[in-house]
Amino acid sequence: MSDGGRRALVTGASAGIGRACAEELHAAGWAVTGASRRGTTSGRWAGLVMDVDDDDSVRTGVTGMLAAGGRIDALVASAGWGLAGAVEQCTIGEAKAQLETNFWGCVRVVQQVLPAMRAQGGGRIVLMSSIGGVIGIPFQAFYSASKFALEGLGEALAYEVAPLGVHVTLVEPGNVKTDFTASRRMAQAVGGPVYGAPLAKAVGRMERDEANGVPAADVAAVVRRVLESRRPPRRVSAGKAGERAGLLARRLLPFRAFEAAAKSNLGV
């Protein structure tokens, strides 16, 4: 893409990775619209009130951005949150809420921006996946399920839109130090004699790893490179070298060997 007039829509831009992506792209010369339920703006890029859980909100938000600027060259779909709890103890409502934002929220925004990208002859879509979309995270199964689903969506979508000049990349961060940790929701029915101790151990380990994770700016730098690359990758990891090596091991090792090695790192 040329540097002139590049316009990016970033969801989940009020905090964490989404906000870092908005800041990074703005600094690189993109015209950024950062969307969130609160419509937060930094004063340097435009804020947009848009709830990815709501069809009408997404439709209105994307339509308004197109009316104001005429095009969307890149979508960075970063809106998301985490649910912790044993599969047995999470309600169906809690599980659905997790996928509503992390998966269906991405679907809504993708469906709204694609007609504009088709009409303008191309575009870039970055879906914010996770190491948890390749490796199942115990006691955060529905978070992993949302990201595993996103991996399949992105791969299938890429085949469909490549002839239209639209490129799709899945970015897979490891542990990142953001307010995602403090915002993690616990299932209402948690603990007890069966799951209490292992849940506390696994989530505690995750929180410590996140507190020692890379800054969100590191992930944002990866996103910018993807958007500005002549040949963007289908998948790219972001984070500490050991975590990124874990993704490679997951794809190359026999599953039993990988599972044995991974258990201690996952806190189980």
C-alpha cells in the first residue's frame, strides 16, 4: 500500500493491544479510527462508539466511517476479553458471551468492511488471535474456543477474498502485559472441592505470566509490519521467544510429547 491516505479501523481500541495498535499505526502515518463501546480517543486518532456484540452498532459504525473517509484500507479486529472457569462450571450464557465478543464480534466487523474493500479493489484484515487459539488453555476453555474458531474463520476467509485483493492475517500473541489480566471475568460458579485448587493454580500462573509478558507495543509493531508488508503472512506470532517456540512445537511434535511438555507451563 502507498503511504498516502491509508485508513485503518481498529476495534477494542480503548485499552490493551487494540489501543497500542491504534497508537502505532497513527505514528506510522495511518488515519486511524479506534472503535470501542466507550468510543475512547487519544486526541491523536478518531474515536468511534461501536459495540462489536451488536449488529446495528457495527453497521452504523462502519457506515459512518466510510461516509467520513470513503474507504477502509485495513481492519485490525482486537476487541476481546477472557473468561476463566472450569468447563463444567461455566454457564452456557457465560460461554456464549465469550464467543459473542471474541468470535462473532470479529465476524460482524469483517462482514461490514468487506463490501468496501471489494469496491476499492483490496484491503488488509488482521484478526487478533492468541497462543490460546493454537494451544488449549485449561480453565479458560471458552476463551480458547473463541480463538480456535477465529483461526478457522481467518484461514477459510483468506481463500475466499484473496482473488479480491484482500489479505487476511492471524496474529497470535503470547503473554502480554495489559489490563486484560485485571479485566478477566470469573465464572459465577467456580471453585469447590473438585476444581478449586487446580483452577486457582492455573489462573494464578497465567496472571503471573501476563504480568511478566511483553508490552502491547510489541504486538502493535508486528501488526504494523503485517499491514505494510508486500506479502503479509497468513499467521504470525508475537511475544517472548519461548512462547513462540511453543507454537512451533505444537505444530511439529507428536501430540502426546507436546502435551507432556506443556502441562507444567500451563499450571496443570
